[in-house]
Amino acid sequence: MRKHPEDDPSGALPDRDQLGEWPLSLEWLTIEVPLVRVAGELTGHTAIQLRNTVYAQLARCSRLVVVDLRPITRLPPDGIAALVQIAYEAGDSSIGLCLVTEPNGAHPVGPALHGAGVCDLFDIHPDPTAALRTLI
């Protein structure tokens, strides 16, 4: 797993009381498939915490990690960089990575990934259920 100086070695999400409104959540689609949901802007600290959280899930699961970006309001370059790092880490681990985003061009994720020329790194689905079907 790649390490970064700002990474929390545990991969744990910080205590919600320390940060107030927390933009990440972790749920489970199945006993083996985590769903990481991101809200707001995927920038700065949120991008770092997303990367740490997904890295921790990649270390724990064997088949698939799903990242729900539908609540994202903005995807700047540092957010794209975090997603690219996550995609490479998943590939290096031979674990599937699915992004969930709105299928239309009005949502910021698709146009941002397309504009950066990195769409081919991702398996993109309109909802978590569609992402889960990639295991079938």
C-alpha cells in the first residue's frame, strides 16, 4: 500500500466530534463489499481521508470497493488525484473499484474525470446496486 506523510496509519475515520460535519461515511453493501460515500467538495483534507479510508478497505476486502460520489458538489484537481491514486492502488491489489455517480453530464464527477483524461481508470455506475452487479 502506498504511504503518504499525511496518512493516518490506521486508515480510520476521525472522531466525528473532532471534525463536526463529517463528509465521509462507510456502509456495507454486503458482508464483503464496503460502500464509501463522500459529500460536499472532494478537496484537501476530504480527499486525503477518502484515500485513507479506501486504502484501509482495500486491505480488508478481497473483491470490490464501491465509492459513492453522487453527493459530491465539486471535484477539483486534488480530488481527481486522490481518485486516481485509489484506482491504481485497487488495481495493484487486484480488487475492483466502482464509482457511483449521476449518469448525466450536469454532475461534476463525470465531466471532471473526462476533462482530466482519466475516465478509463474507473468502472462507473449510476447506483450502488448496479456496481454490486459487477461481482455476478
